Amino acid sequence: MPNRYIPIAPMLALCSTILQAASILDDDSSNDLQWQPQTPFEESKTTLPERINLDDLQEFQVGASDPHFRYYIERGSLQTASDKVTRFVVVIRSHTGVINSSYEGIRCGERLFKVYAYGGADKLFPAAHSEWRDIPKDESTDYRATLYDDLICNLLTGRSNPPDAIFRAMSNQYTLGGD
């Protein structure tokens, strides 16, 4: 007589997998951006750099490498403060030699940036309405996405990478994001 016994364990595993998949598909991600950490963020007092040192720049590559612009971080400006914000001067030089600069901060755990000041080749001026904003996810056109995803932030821990590792990656044109 043929065995008509149906194994229960494989059937239960299949049902469990289907229920888990349904649960994942039903997850409402609309509130993911509104997630708030348990302790509210308190920003440290930020002092703007007095001047930009153009002799202390480290170049980094942005996505598709637009030949019209070159991107740099002022090495001496890169610091992570007690509030876990990594602040730095970014310098963008056009192919015609025009220099724009800004003093910015990145919050690695939240994918946010803030511009504290804008300027030219030698001086920064405080930004009028400085607030935290989302960092775009398009690395091909946005230097902040490149800095966040590939250089400054460790995406596994939500913390900043050490400055020496960041500059080594910039020099050798490799990424640190998932390290």
C-alpha cells in the first residue's frame, strides 16, 4: 500500500515563509523618514573657519566625474564633534578656475547634511537659513551623496570613518561606505 503520509514539517515551513513574505510586503514604509531617535539630537556650537587653506585640499571623485568641476575637502577642516556631526570645508573648482566653497556638516546615522556657510576662494559667509536636509541618493551628480555613501560615513555603523582612512580612500580613489 503506497504511503499517503504528507510530511508536516515542510508544509509548515512553506506556510511560515509565505506569512513572513506577506508581512514584509504589508510593511508601511511611509513613516520611515519620520523615525526619531530615542534621545533628541542636540547640535554642538559650531564655529566657522576664519579662512580657507587652498594649499591643504584633498581631491575626491564624484560619480561620473564631470570634467567641468573638481571637488576637494580642506584636510584641516574635517572633524567629527561630540554631537557626532562630521564638519568640513568643501571646495568646488570649475574648469575656468572659479572657486566656490562651503562649510558643511553630515550626520552619518540619519543621512542628513547642513550648510553652515558659503564662500569663494578665501572667505566663508554664514548661510542665512541653515537647516538639516536629506542627502540625495544620486552619487553621479551630487558630491554629498558621494561623501556620505563612499567616504565619510560607515554605512554599517552609522558613524564617521576616521579622517586618515577618508583621505587615504580619496587619494587612492576607493570607497569606505560599507567598511
